Amino acid sequence: MIAHPDKVSMHIHFDTPTVLWTLTFAALLVLLVVLLGRDRMRRFPWFTTSITVIILRWLAERMLLHRLDRMLANWIFLVLADVAAIVALLVVVEIARRAFAGAGRTRWITGTLVLLAVGGAVLALWGPWPSSKTLFADSQLVFLRFMDLFAQKAGLLADVLTVQLGLLVVLFGRYFKAGWHSHTQQLAIGLAMASIAQLTIRGTLQNVAMHTTIHSQDDYRRVMNLMNSLNIANSIIFLVVLLWWIVCYWIDEPGTKSMDQGSENSEQTADSAN
């Protein structure tokens, strides 16, 4: 039996999180189309892969979260989270190679060691690490706990490295292959903005969890409202970053058209000479 459209529409709730989810998912699809249609994937394959993984995670969370067995859902979501964390680290490497192509070996080694040292320090000091008793409390859930821990810590490391790399690209990219209005710099700036927002929200939530004691229903409601506000703010920032990338990657880099026209003119000259 097919439900009447009027009856279906009565159960649709256009709240802020739903609207933001819809707009963000649409922006992700448009960005993927731009990356493929404008042939940007050839230069940024891992970034394109990361957008694809994000789309898969969003679809899985929306379509499968309440329709699968809890254990199976945990496996699917944690596998996707681990893959997303690994790809995020590969995106950092991709941007660094694009932005600082031509830098000497000494600069590469020095910069890599500095970024990893800062990232490792933040990773070690940020948030509580689970004890061995917690990790190995239930043998059936050990692997899932390790997958969850890897996704959290690898994602945190990727965010810290992204912020550092974005700052380096803005300061020194123009001396190498990431000048102003280049796709590499625009990608680094967008990722840095998204990572800063993510780190800010993580730090705020951690501070609230450590220093807030819930004594009543009002305290619980206040904490939940704060978490919802932070998630909405993070979604808005991510949506703005996606729109920024869509515009930037649709437009060719400065000098690209002139180079293409020059190559076409040289080919026409060669053909006429023959």
C-alpha cells in the first residue's frame, strides 16, 4: 500500500541538523562531480578518495545506523572510520608533495620531523588514553576497541598535521609550487579551517566532560544543548569549506589557460608548417 503524499509530508521534520546534513551531502556530491568533471582527480587522487569515503560514511550512518545489528553496524562504521583516518593522513602527504615540490632534502627532513614532533606531542597529551584493563576487558570487543582508538588518534594526528601544513603553505607556499590562488593552497586552507573547527570542538567537549558534573535534568539539558550547538557550528564551517572548494576547483589556476592556448598555437604552427 502506497501512503498518501500529504500523510508522508506530515512526518518530515525540517530541523536544523537535517537541513545542514542535506545541504552538506549535496555539496559533497557536487564537489566530487567537479573533481571528476574538471579532471582535478588526476592531481589530487587522495583528496578525491577522501571525499568519496566521507560520502560513503554519511550514507552508511543515515541509511544503516538503525537498520542493522548493533555489532555489525559497529564493524562497518569503525572500518570506514579507520579508512577515513588513513586517507586523511595520505592527503596530508599529497598536499606536502604538491606544495613543496623542489624543496631540498634537508628542508624536507627538517619540516617533516618538526611536524611529526608537534603532532606526536599533541597526540600524547590530548585526552585520556584507555588503560590496558579497559582495552582487554572483553576479548570479543578488543579488536573493535583498537579500531576505535586508532580512528580517534589517527584522526586527531591528521587534524594537527593539517593545521601545521596549512600554515606552512600560506607562509612559504609561494616560494615553491603553492602560490596564491593555486589549487594546492586553496585545498590546504580549506582543510586547515575544517581541522581547526574539529580540534576546537574536541577540546571544548573534553573540557566540558572533565569539569562538568551533572546534578539535575537542567544540567544534562544544558550540556546537550552545548553539544548540539557545537555540532551545528562544525557542520556550518564544513559546508562553507565545501562551497569554497567547489568554486576554487571549478576555476582554473592562474596561467593555466594561457599555457593551454600556447600549446594549441604551437601545435597549429607545426601543423601549418607540415
